[in-house]
Amino acid sequence: MTTPDTTSAGQTPAQRYAAYRSRTAGNGPALLDFRTLYDFELDAFQIEACRALEDGSGVLVAAPTGSGKTVVGEFAVHLALTGGTKCFYTTPIKALSNQKYADLVRRYGPEKVGLLTGDNSVNGEAPIVVMTTEVLRNMLYAGSPTLAGLAFVVMDEVHYLADRFRGAVWEEVIIHVPDSVRIVALSATVSNAEEFGEWLHEVRGDTAVIVDEHRPVPLFQHMLVGTRLYDLFVDTGKGKDRQARLNPQLTRMAVEEVRRSKINQGRRTGRRRAPRPQRFRPPPRPDVIERLDRAGLLPAITFIFSRAGCDAAVLQCLNAGIRLTSKEEAEEIRAHAALRTADIAAEDLRILGYDDFLAALERGVAAHHAGMLPTFKEIVEELFTRGVIKAVFATETLALGINMPARTVVIEKLDKWNGEAHVDLTPGEYTQLTGRAGRRGIDVEGHAVVVWGPSVEPASVAGLAGTRTYPLNSSFRPSYNMAVNLVGAVGNERARTLLEESFAQFQADRAVVGLARQVHKNEEALAGYAKAAECHLGDFMEYAALRRRLSDREAEMSRERSSARRAEAARSLEHLRPGDVILVPSGRRSGLAVVLDPGVGRRSDGPAPLVLTVNRSVQRLSIQDFPRAVEPVERIRIPKSFSPRNPQDRRDLASTLRNKVPGDVRERRRGRDVPAADDDEITRLRAELRRHPVHGCDQREDHARWAERYHRLDRETEQLRRRVEGRSQVIARTFDRVCAVLQQLGYLEGDSVTDEGRRLGRIYNELDLLTAESLREGLWEHLDHAGLAACVSALVYESRQPDDATPPRTPPGPPQDALAAMVRLWGELEAVERDNRVSFLREPDLGFAWTAYRWAKGDDLDAVLLESDLTAGDFVRAVKQLLDLLGQVADAAPPNSHIRKTARRAMDAMRRGVVAYSSVA
């Protein structure tokens, strides 16, 4: 964006020249030329990073979202073009690759820029190629000739290496890219950038680390309570003493809102009934948007951690009659949407709900989530960037790299469902979301708004907002594909060495250094404790060891006696009958009680009798209330009409209990347990203690205290040693186990990769080994193209349904048999993994098999989506992932296999309709 230069106003020519010399001092010719491409001055951190690149270093740039990190990546592109070399610009997601490709094409022209993603291959031999990180990883392992002349690799959003599913790819690329290539790593602000930079320096050579925590557009934090907007922080003090603190008015208003809600509940329920708790209702989304509009805070992105919630929000705004666009803007929106969907068949547009989508767009409102057709998402992104869409309701995936800034970001909740449980937002996630607020060159300030609810404490929001950084932790681990490719390229020993260079091992080693230092300190302290425990009469540490053995044996015997008493008590409870009067021996429920229900079989931990006490209280007891066996002291008859809920029945039965049982029984208490006789081992140890020379020392207890300290510290030190051992060479040990699996299955023979291993090396998938084994076993040889698509889908698809959902439908006949064989094969591989102490392979997911089969057979989109219960976006994404793996299967299949031709036929049959629409703008 253009930032006007007002600094030269009123200056003489000499002053302007001096300012120019100051700005360009230290700039090389490439940087001077590069700066002319922008109509704004570069920031200091951008200049510093570009200078480091021009001087021959790699760089790591860690800066907030929206600060302009990509300028440094674009300088690497500039250096490659001016130097006649190549630059690969990698991104974590295809949408970001498409966006960066479009940006670079606008600047340099289509002949100089290429794009390689799982969906598109455009001009792949160009000097500048934008690609997903996985594509570059695959090229490195394949030894692609396209790598010739490569001088720079830009890794945008490099903090993705912390992603537990895909993060290893970033480390693979950094480790395996040729030494002559300079890495340009662009990261969000992380708290351990220096540590990451040290690792880059170790594995890549000279790397400059540039950290900038300054936001180019200041961010102001707010909370919305009802429809009232409050600043989260207020300034106190002046000058140097000025500091921000939590707004006390906001805290008071939050408390008042809870109180008012409770009062209203009481009024609604009336006096005759106890107030029934009602679920808190946040302000309606249309009201929030209108409140932001009145405050001049649009355009806004509202993050809702639910696809259905995003779609519902758009519908609510339409039903409320919200219109945020002018007539001219609505016409611009209509024209742009028509242009971008011109290639989509009218029938498909109808099925995809295009009319409703367009109606919302024309009012300036849209959803953005992974369930949408990619083309629809791109339309939203383009129109929002133009400023004609004013309110977008999005899931958090929008925050992951897409260049789509807003004036305001709204966060509805501070927790989200991560697929397994509801978890709180981390400071890093909060920073990532709010980083979209504030458009550089447009907004003077950005705004983050958290919607208040009873579970949202203002202090918690302040804590999230005040924690600006988060650590970058490696998620790297070896895989089967990685192992065969590494061993094939450099041999087993060199492969182990390369993996020891990973950031994961670097971080583990850093932790080991601290642990080893603590072990050394402990060992010095242990020597001092041993010296203090010395006794002139003999070896006190030997005596202390005898004391510990005696103490341990006595404790063991006590546990055994206690366990025996509990077992005896459980057996006695099993014999109780209704009407038995028992004496509860201890605890707050102690005293006489009559058994109403023996409670046998109610709990897994033993009988749980329901009793009535002499105090008319009905209680459910447990085995914990009976430290010893219980015997009935009397029996009374319980009337058939007795109800534990009837107060009169309880009074009558309690009265009968008191009258029937004599007072001396009611007051009786069991005496203390008679200690069990000592066993032979305890007798022997006590005798040995008494015979020991130091037993008669008058300073024996002083020595014992030092010996006890020695023992405790020695135990802690041993635990530390085990932790050091566990973290040392952890990646290499995992690699050895992976290689053991591959050796056992015949993919490796020593340092050699077998033919089957080479096929495995061409499969880049979470279930790579199961895919290779299915090929080797010939499970798919006799399938047609639709059956193969159904079977391969089980290797890429992951259902959003719970594990206990209804079993999915699968195609009948040979595909069904092949799927069953794949599941059996997975079970066999899981057993092999278990024997080798690794766990990489999840169970195949059959949830997309029927849908893939029907689409490959040529069924129309309406029928497929209706029966699959999938959104258009999920369907397209699943098919594209399937197409990617089908291509790998075709390449990896044996030369004489029918699968090559079948897989390519399946790809041709499935690449149609909504799947075929290009996602390159």
C-alpha cells in the first residue's frame, strides 16, 4: 500500500540529498534497485534483512502478521532474477501459493513465474516458482532436475514446522536443500527466534536473525458487553511512569451483567418456582455488526470456530435486513462474482447455493471456511481486499497466512473444539487471529474485540492480549518414506547423522545440556552429603541402606494387611441383606444404620449399600466407609410401603432402629487392630541393624539425617539421568526403529533400498507403508477405476464423524473385499510396529469410499453431495487429495501392473465439474 512521503516537505535540495544518502547508506546496488519497485519507504527490519541477503547470508525474519515480512522474500526473488539464478517461494497452503503466484505474475509477468501445487502445474521451469513446501520436499528426494540453478528458497510462514501433522516437512527441506542455497525464513513473532536462528546457523551456515516486534498499525483491544464497547486497557500515570492496566469499568460492568442476568431469571420464573438457570445468550450477530458499523470499525472479520456457525451468522444478518454496501458496490460485487464463476455450469451453481451466496455478498456479508468451494472462498477474499465486503464470518483457517486484513477482528469465544476436546485459545493463536486487524496504508489503528460472556473473564482476555509471543517447538519425527529416501541417497549412517541435525534434536540437546548441568550439581552435593554422614564406628551409608530396607518392608507388610482387610470388608458387604443393622465404624457417617439396599453390582469398586442412619439420613455408602469387615448386630423389618423419599417413613424406621438396638451396641466401637506378627524378613533386618557397628553411635540420628538427604537427592539424580538418556539421540533411535520395521518387511536390506523400498519412496502420504504394502500384495490389481478410487480414498480421507458413528457405506463386490483386506493388512502392520515400539499408521477411514466410487462412476454432483452429507468444499478437497495419491500410486506401481493405467483412468474420471475448476485466479 502507498504511504505518502511527507518528510521532504520544506527541505532544501541539499537537505533532501543528505537524507537520501542517509537512507541508502550501506545499500548494495541490488537493494537500491529493488527499493524503486515500491512507492513507500522500507522499514528498518526489512532493510536489515535485505542487506544480509545481499551480503551472502541466509536470514530468519520474525515479525508480527501484517508487518511486511514478505518484502524480504520478494527481495530474494529480485536477487535471483538479477543474478540469473532461481528462487523457489514456498508456502504452507495452496491458497497462499495461488495468492503469491498472482502477486508475482503482476510484477514480473507470467513467463518468469511458475506455480507447482498438488492442483496446478504452471511453468514449472521458470526462474521463480511458487510452490507448497511438500512439493519442494518431494523434488529434493526425487533429485529433480528443476533444482539446477537454485540459489534461494523462501519459506513463508516457517513457524508451520510446529504443526504436529505437517511440520516435519519444513525441517526436511531446511536440512536437505543443497548447501549453496540460501534460506529466507519468514516467521510470525515467536519467543525463541534466537534459538531457531542458532539451529539454522548450525545446519545452513551464516544466518542473520532479525526480530521485529513493532506492529506497523497499532492494535487496540476491546470487549463488547451486551452492545456496549469498552477498552480492555486504560493508561495510568504520565511520562515514564505511564502504563496500561485492565479497565476497572469493564470489570464492574461484567459483574453487573451477571447480576442483572440472574435477576431477570428470577423475574421470568416467578415466585412459585425456584429460578431455573437459563443459558446465557450473547448479543445477536447482526447487532454486533451494526454496533461496529456505528463506531466506524468495519470492515471486520468475526472468528467463529464452527463452519455451521459461520453460515448461520450470514443467514442471521440477511434475516435482520443488514445492508452494508451501496448500490454501486453491489453492482461491482455482482459483476466480479459472475466473472469468477463463468466457467461453472449453471446446474452446479444451483446445487452449490450460488444465489444465496451472491445475495449475501451484495449486502456486504460473507462466510469463509474450508467447507466452501475454493472459488467461492477466493471471491470472498478478493472482494474483501477491495473493501466492498464489510463483514466476514470465518473459521480460524483464515488467519493462517491468507493476505486478508481488516480494520477490526471480533472473537466470539476464547475456546474452540480441536477435534478431541474444547480447549482454550493459546496466546499464540490469539495473536495470530488479532494480527489480521489493521490494514497497513489504510487504517491508522486496528481493533480487536472479544465478545463478553459469563465464562469470559476480562483478566483472562488481558492475559492473552498481553502475551505477544509463543515458542516455536519442533514436531519432527522420521517416517517410512523419509527413511527409504534418506538411506537410498546417503546410506544408513549418514542418514542418522542428518536426522541428528533436525531442530527437534537441537531442542532436545539444549534441554539435555540443562539437565546434565543439574546432574553435575547434584553429584557434587551428594559427595558433600556422604562426607557429612560419615561415622568413626563404621560405614553409615551401609547402615542407612539397612534402615531403608527395613522401612520399605514394614510399609509393604502394612499395605498387604490393609489390602487384606479391604478384601475382607468387601466380602462381608456382599452378604448384607435389607433390614440388617450394621455399625459403620468410622468417618462422618459412623454409627448405627439399617441396610435398605445391599448395592451389590452397582459399582466396579465393590458393593455400595444404601442405608438409613439413626439421624434419619439416607446415604449410599462405599467400600471406603468400611476399613474392616462388618457384621449385622441386629435385624429389623422394613415395611413394604417404605419410601426413602418420604420423611415420615424415614422417621418411623429410624425410631424403630433406635428402639430395637440396645444402647451399649450403639455406643460400641471396635478396638484398635491387633498388630500382625512381624514376618521373618523384618525380624532378620532388625537383628542385623542392632549388630551393625554404628548402631551404638551417639550421633547416629545426625548421621541418619544426612544419609536421608543423600538418598532423596540420589533418587532425584537417577531420574534426571534417565531423562538425559531418553532425550539424547531420540530422533536417531526412532529412525533405527523405523528402519527395523522396513528391514523386517523387505523394504531395506542393510544400506540398500530394495525395489519395493524405491516404490515406497515415491509415496508421500500419512499411510505410506500401508499404500506400498497394498501395492505389493496386489490388493487392487483386479479393480476397475471406480473401485480403485474407493480403496485409495481410505488412505487419504479422515472423517469428522465420531469413532462410534454408523459404519459407512462401501461399494459392493471387489472394492468391498479389497477394503476389508486393507483393514486386515493395517492390523498386521500395526502388530509389526508394536513389536518395534513405533506407531505411525492410523486405521484406514472408509468414510469417503462410496462417495469417491460414485463420483468416479460419473454420478452428478447433486446426487453425490446429497448422499454423502459433505459440503462442496470438503468434497472438492477430499477428491483433490485422492487425485494426488492416485498419481503417486500410478508412478509407484510395478511396471507390469494394471494399476498404473487404472489409476490414471480414475484420475481422468474424477477431474471434472467442480473438481476441475482452476483455483488459480
